[in-house]
Amino acid sequence: MSLPCPGSVDQKGVPPCGPPVRVFDPPTGWLGPFVSSLTPDHGPATGGTSVIISGRNFSGASAVMFGANPATAFTVVDDNTIAAISPPA
């Protein structure tokens, strides 16, 4: 099984009873964006969930992706926080 790129997460409308979102530690020396947590870490497949993305190196972000789907909207709050609206799965 191949792992996603560092900083990416797999969050595709996971039902409340589904598995948690997978988050991977960055490689040593990684300087790019890195996601450490999502709150909440699941939501309905219809999208529309407000999600707080925590991590680092978010300044200048030009897109937020939930799998292959772009966030409906997002705001870079600061270098460590993004507020996004999940898209439909």
C-alpha cells in the first residue's frame, strides 16, 4: 500500500462509525505544509462540514484538498491553522 504525500490526509466523508482519518508524520527535515489533526475528523458524504485543520507551514496555501476534491471554501487563519468547508465526496 502506498502512503499519501506528507501533509496530506484522507478525509472522504467518513461516517461517524467509520475509521479515523490517517495522518502520517513528516519525514525528517520536511519543510512543506504538514497536517497534524482535523477537527472533526469525519463528516457526512454530502460535505458542508466546518473543519479546523491544524499543523504547520500553512501560510500562502492556495488550495485545500479533501482527497481529490477541493474544499468548498477555506481560510488560512495563521501558519498553523486553516478553517475549511468539506466538499461532497
